[in-house]
Amino acid sequence: MVRCMCAVSLAVELEKEEFIELVVAALGLSLVYAYPSLYSFPIALVTIAAAFVPHELAHRYLAEHLGFRSRFRLSTPSLVSSIMICLLSGGLVKVGTAGAVEVQGFASEDDMGEIALAGPLTNMLIAALSALFSPASPLFAIIAIVSAGMGVFNLLPVPPLDGHYVARWNRQNWALVFGLSLLVSALVSWSVVQDALGWLLWSWRGF
């Protein structure tokens, strides 16, 4: 996700603090995705590192490229709420919110739309590439599914998600990219299902 700070209130970027906040967010979201099967936490951590972290960094780097100061900001209340909802539901409800990239300065709707779009587009690219490698390992299949789902979810046109900024910037662009994200998600899911059937067939022949 991305949000705009209309006044430059954070004049000094503390890269060490930003890195720590990003790590905490990744660890918290990994717990959400792994629960209740905590033995799968390492897999969840790798998945979040491959899907969530590049999503946020894409926002950040494009904002910097456009001339704005930016940084990832951990939202402790959002992360705690995500963990509590997951725990109370027994792991059935997994809400992955942990923070957002703050864009510092007077960014226009066009700027915010482009910056917001960078995250979901990155997820679609990661999903497609991971799906290509999914025959090699089930881990790539998991990354593909999670990254594709993250892209679709963040493109929903409701605040504070990325889709809100994209739709406010250009509805046609939003509709095009949202449709593309659904297509990528469907193709990735079908590819993963085929690979899963292949793994099952290979395992069956092994007996």
C-alpha cells in the first residue's frame, strides 16, 4: 500500500529504522500466513519476502524516481489487528495489513496513481515468474499464488488500498490493470493446479 503525506514532516530518512520496520512487518505477516501450522513459518517467511517486500519496495523506488522522499512505515495497530484476527479465527481469516510506503511531498493524483500501481504490477510479475519455476518446487507455486492474490487484493478500489489511488488517477487504467491481474491470477492458479497434479502422479508412480 501507499499513502501521501502532503507536508514534508519527516525530513530525515532513517534507513536502519525503516529496515527494522520492514523486517517486523514481514515476520508478523509470516506468522499470520503460517498459523495454525507454525512449522510452515519458514515457508511463509520466504513467501512474504518474495511477495510483500518487493511490493513495498516498488512503491518506494518509483516514488524516489519521481523525485519524492519516501519510506516504508510500519503500522503497529494494523499488524497487531491482523495477528489477533488470525488467532481468534483459528487461522481462517488472514488479513495481511502491516504498513505502507509514505510519499513525502505534494504528490499529484497522477503521481500517486503511478506509485500505487507499481506494487501490484510487481506482484503480477513475481507471480508469473514463480509460476514458470513451479514445476521445480512447490515453494514457487506458493509464492505465485500468494503474490497473485496480493496483487488482486491491493487493486481493489477502496481506501487505503492501491486500487483506490489508481482508480482515482485513471479509471480506465485501473480497469485494464485489474482485469489483467485477474487474468494473471487465473493463469497462475491453473498452472499451479497442473503442477500439483503432476506432483501427485509422480508420487503415485513412486509407490
